[in-house]
Amino acid sequence: MTIKNRLQYASSPYLKQHENNPVDWYEWGDEALNKALNENRPIIVSIGYAACHWCHVMAHESFEDDAVAEYMNSNFICIKVDREERPDIDNLYMDAAHLTTGRGGWPLNAFALPDGKPFYAATYFPKENWLALMKQIVDIHKTTPDKLIDQATEVAKGIAETNVVKTPEDITANRSRGYYRSLFDNYSKGIDYTNGGFNSTPKFPLPVGIEFLLQYQFFTNNTKALVGAETALTKMASGGIYDHIGGGFCRYSTDDIWKVPHFEKMLYDNAQLISLYSKLYQITGNRKYLTVVEQTSEFLQTEMLSNEGLFYSSLDADTEGVEWKFYIWKKSDLLRFIDLEHADTICNYYNITDKGNWEHGSNVLHAYDGADKFAEKNGINKVLFRDIIGKFRERVYTERNKRIKPGVDDKIITAWNALAIKGYTDAYRATSDSKYLDIAIKNARFIQQNMTGSNGRLNRIYKDSKITVNAFLDDYAFLTEAFISLYEVTFNKEWIDNAKIITEYCIDHFYNKESGLFYYTSDEDNEIVVRKQDMTDNVMPASNSVMADNLFRLSYIYKSSSYYNMAMRMLAIVENTLINGGAYYAKWAMLLGNASFTPIEISVIGKDSNKLRNSIMQIYMPNVIFTGGTSENVPLLKDRYVTGKTVVYICNNNSCSKPLQSLNEVLSELERIT
């Protein structure tokens, strides 16, 4: 009979994966920390997430081993943390890992004093290495504990120093167009123009890094920037990182050509990529990008959508203890689903071979030529080939669903769902297809009604009808961004009102007046000694860069000099970093672009405002701020209503057009000022 540990009472799917471990796990909290202090025992803080392959490997090798567990239980207080549920804790111990070993990742295993202060942290350990390290630490703790205290003091000092933000004496941001244009020379050096994305292995999508290229091309007409973006998104959608059967993207590619992915699928990647491919479709009109939007959206709705209209966090990399088992195929298996007359064509298109194009004689489906390009090169009718591929996908999808599916982390995270709301509103902008807007509104409505207080306070986690964990800055920042976007595509005033309420709560509870940035944690939280101020964009943009952009956009809608000055001060803090920051300061660079080229304010007011706005917003314009509706409901609309008419005002640099009444007039004015 299996005896469950106390994680059986956890709500996190990741923690519950460890409920049968012989390790005496605690959740993070006073019970564990007080016990460590009372018994003077060092702490192991083991951090991961439900879809993490190497977390599963270490769990199987070490945490499920009775002898290893016995040693851990006898000498340590052992705490399990879901990094997605508690990113504040993860951030603290990840800083310790970077300081003590020079690298980070998951699983993250930190060793701390009884008060929780880390003295060492690293990632995956094989079983024997893990045992050896624990024994070494236990020996030091028993014989020379001052060494661990001194090390923890040094780590704490290092963490504090890494989180000191030096505010420049001149807090006026350099908003010159020349400075913005100069960013691309260094930025371009990091772009892989051959295989797409950025020069690294493994390769992560970095959506905000690619989005900057779209904005840069718009402002400067630099075709090389568009080539960089289009190459990345084309190669990603053609490679194995994209699920050619079920749609959606895996977290990253293990190589530099997007061929073999790490097979976990995360909501935050797919939400941002729906947004990004929608924008590229707006720019190019190429239907292959719209197809990616449609298939990725269908994947999210089929595999990750809850009954409440919210999206789950992730799909696991593993099935039956094997990372890739659900997704890869032997050629002999696939031939059962292919009409014989099309077998060679489909195998050539997806690079399927008898020996396999990957390990174990298996094939990762990838199509380095898009369907139309492949058809053209091989003398096949494009429409016919699309039909052949479509039928093949349907057959394989049906057969694949008979396999044991990857596990779903069904907790719901406010920040990640906010990214999904933004992704679906951007898909609606590009297509005017109401199915995307309906999904976004249902999601946002639930968060607004169930996870948002009247004063703007948010919660982060929804799971099994329970709402837990005080929200962090990314929850506030991403949701504000989503609500602004929802207002722009609906002209429903409640969304922009909610955006303002949430922003004001952030200013009251997260803002650091000395640095001019926002803390990641609220002043209501006191569990973490060092309050971080995240500034660096990564696979998701930094919460501070998103907050700065939100303040900038709200400053125009509400005519608020206070919001504007806060945004520009934040931009000034990172100004000198932008020139060499590359994709890791891309959201900041985009704010610089919007500030230096100044927003185009498009106000559409009257009974047909939604219809006319929909026609305008299909054009890619990254610096446009839309306001409108049937009344003067925000400050930017004051004195703009004309009885009996639907009119458009286009303003830029404090100069406004006359009232325009037709799409042609609007397009002519936009062409004149851009």
C-alpha cells in the first residue's frame, strides 16, 4: 500500500505529482520553515513545474528512491515548490543558483539555512551526485556550520546587489528617432537569418524579440528587420517545434534549426505566438500565417480550455515516462494513414524516412518548405496538395488520440490567461472573426468577476473552483495590457476602467518611488526578503516593460501626464542598456519606438463605430491607440461626438484631422501621416 505524503492535499498538479514520493515533502509555508528553525535543520527547496521533463527524471531517480528519501528526511526539511504558482520563491532561489553555479534551469534544487536563506543552488543531479552533495552539506552543517552561514550571507548580499536599480541622474528618456534607428545594428547581430530566430542552441521562440522586428520595419522601412521576423516565424511553423498534426508550439527546439523540440507545450508560448502570427498576417496578407493562427487557436481550445473559458497552463513533455512518445512516428506506422498514391509525396514533404529522421528509428514531422512552396517545386496543384495534407493530418490526429495523452497542468494562471486574451484580440484585429473575440471576452469576464477585487487586487491561481495566491506584477501587467486591448476592439468602457483600476492598485502596492520601477511582489507579501524588480524580457516580456507600456498607452487615453512621466522615467532607467540588450530588452525598445514616433490616436465615435473600427484595425499599425464608441466615454473622446454621424478623428503630435466619415478618407489620412 502506497502511503501518500502531505502533498496529497496540495492543489498544484506539479506538487501532486510528488504525493507518492517517500520524501516527506512540505509545501512552502510557516509549517516547514518553523520546523526547520525549531530543529535547526537545513532546508532543501526543490522547484519545478508539471510539464518539466528533467524534473520527472530527477524525481524518478532520486525522490522515488527509498534510500535517497530516507537520507533527505533524516537530515533536511524538504519543501516542494511549483515555480508557476510561486514565481517569487523561484526567482529568489534561481538568483542563488546563478550566483553559486553560474547557471539556472529546472529542476532547481536549493539548499538553505533553517531560516530559508540559500547558500547553494543548482539544477538537475544524477542520483549518486545528489547523495554525495547532501552528505557533504550535512557534514559541514554538523562540523563547521559557520561556513554555511557565511556562504548564505554572501549569496544574500549578491542577490541584493543584483536587484539594485541605479536610477540615472537625468531621468529624461532619449526619445530621438535616431537613437531608435541605431538599435538595429547590434540587434541584427543576434539574428539567425538562415534558420530563423536568434543565434543560440537550444532555440526559444522569444516572441517579443521577433515582434520588435515587425515594429522596427514599420517605423523605418528596414526590409532586413521584416526578413528576420518572417524567416523566424516561417522556419518555426515549418520545423518540428510546431505540431503539424495537432497544432500549437512546443516550448523550445533542442537544436538550431527548430527540428527536434522539447515536447512540453506551454500556454504562454502559444498565446503570444497567436498574437505574433496574426500581426505578420496583417503585414503580409499571406494565408500560411493565418493557418498557424487558426491551428494554434484550435489546439488551445481543444486541449487546454476549461469549462469556464479559461486556459490551462501546459501539456506535459512525457507520456508513460517517455518524453516524445505521444508525438513521434515510425514510417511503417504512418503509411497506414496515407493513400498509396500520395505516400512518397507526403513522406518527402514531412521528411519521413525508413530509418527515421531522429532517434529510435522514429520521425519528428517537419516541413522545411511550406505547403505551397513544396507543391510549386514538385509540380503539384496547390489546392490539391493542401487537400492531401489536410486529410493526412485528420487521419493521423484521429489515430494519435488513441494513444495515452500527455498530462495537463490544469491550474489556471491569471498572467498567462491575460496573454491569451491579448493573443485572441490580436487575432480578431487581423481577421474581424468574432470567434476570437468571443473567446477573449469569456476569459476576461471570468477573471474580472472572480479573480479581481473592486479595488483592483488580483489573485493568481484558479484551480478546482478555488482561488489562491496573491497575484504578482506579471499578473497585473499582462491583465492590464489585455484589458486595454479588449477596450480597443470593443469600445466597451468597462475594460479600460478595469485597466485603470488595476494600474492604480499597482502604483499603490508595487511601485518603488526611489527606483521608478515596480517590485515583482506586493507590499502585502512579506515572505521574500528581497523584493525583485524584473526588467529583462525573455520568453515572456518583463512585467516592468509591460507596465511601462501600459502607463504610456493609458496616458493618452486618459490624458494623464502622471502616467506618461512614470513611463518615460522607467524607459530612461534602461535607456543605456537598449543598445546592447537585443531581444532581452525588446519590449523596452518597442516603447522607445512608440514614444519617439508618437502614437496615432484614432477615435471612432457614432452608431457604426465598431464596424468602421474593424475595417481600420486590420492594418498593422503598432503605434495606434484606438478609442471610441457611441458616446464621449473617455477623456480622449471629449467634444468629438457628432449627432447622427459616425466620424473618425486621427490625431498625431497634437494635430488632429477633420472629422472623417469613410474608410477611404481614413486610409488617405493614415497614408499621409505615416
